[in-house]
Amino acid sequence: MSRFPKQRPLTAAQQSYFLKLAFPQFRVETARNKLRCTGVLQPSPMCDTYTVEINYEVPKRPSVHVLHPELRLAEGKTALPHVFPGNALCLHLNCDWRPDQRISDFIIPWISVWLYFYEVWVVTREWLGGGHEPSVKKDE
């Protein structure tokens, strides 16, 4: 049992507000209980710049894709690490995300961390970001 009381999910409009406040350069669109957010991230000054898209339907797990540049494989590798089918980024364990949390405070920083370790993986061919490869359930 969780030591935290069950919180109500943030609405798409609330998520939009917090995203625009924290990342005014991102484009955020909402419709009913859905949100789509597109923006540019650079994990560190030495890293490439990436255009990412976040799709979120309250209260499901946000889906994140890199739109540009196309993610490339490390030499000798046949698949990207820590992605779901369709190359949606695997950012966290199910227990790490709750719909009462702000996408701006959790998902976007996790995207930056994933991109940083992706760039390390391209060079070293070893995923140093921890975690585990995602398993896919029929409802995800």
C-alpha cells in the first residue's frame, strides 16, 4: 500500500499550463483529455539537438518519440535500446510515473537523460543509463 493518498490525475489543460510555464518554447495542443507537445531539447552542450513529441491521454503513460534527427544505431547493433515498438522511448518503470505528476517535471527531464545515454550508447555500444529493456503488454 502506498504511503501517499491517491491523487487525482492532472487534466490535459493543467498539464498544458505547467508545460507552457516551464518550457515556453514548446508547442502544446490539448483536446479533451489528450495533449500533444512538441519541442526541442539538448541534453548537454556537447549533445545534438532533438525535436521530440509527447502524446498523452489522461491517465495513461505518456508516449515520447524523437522526430528529428532520426535515431541511428550504434555500430554492430540491430535495434535501439530502451524503446517500445515504434521507437517510443522507454523512460521509466510503470511505478515511476503517476498521472498526478507534471510532465514538465518528470517526463521532459527523463527524455533529456534518455537522449544523453543514447548518445553515449552510439559511441560505446553499451547502454549505461541503467534500467531494463521494456516488456510490452497488450494494453500499452
